[in-house]
Amino acid sequence: MTQKQVGLSTSRPVRTQVWNVGRRVWPHDHTYYEICVVNKGHATHQTEFFDAPARQGTVVIIPPGKVHAFDDGSQLVVTNVYYLAEWFLGELKPSGSKKH
């Protein structure tokens, strides 16, 4: 999924969406970060490394380029937070460091 598909841009670097998933989300990746919070129901969250149960209160963070999916869902409702990481990161300098 692309930034354009979820409405991310330089003028809108963060977006949220509540999504009534239902039973399945096919394997896909993103060009942005996604935080997925399970609001209701349950499913199996799948990545290339493992399958894990996801139920109310589960939070999943998916970095750009990583494939994930949900399967065997039952009344799954999630809130997705899409964001462009570069808009949250400033120059990382240790406290008290001097500019050169």
C-alpha cells in the first residue's frame, strides 16, 4: 500500500483510520509505518517470521517494506495509525552536545 492510497503526504504526515476488517486482510506491505491497534474481535496476525494471536488491546507496528496479514478473523475492528517517520525525527544529538 502506498502513501497516496492512505492519504499521507508532506502536509499530512499522520493519518488514522478505523477499519472493520472482518475475516481477512491479504498479505501486503507499506511505503510508510503503520501502528495497528485491535479494538474488537480477534484474528491471527501473520508476518514472515511468525503467526501470533491478535485480540482486543493488541498493538502491532509494521515498518515500511515488511509484509503482514490477518487471517481467521472474527469481528475484527482495528484502528490504524499511518505515519511518515521522517516527520517525527529531528537531528539526534546527545544532551549538551555542541554544534560544529
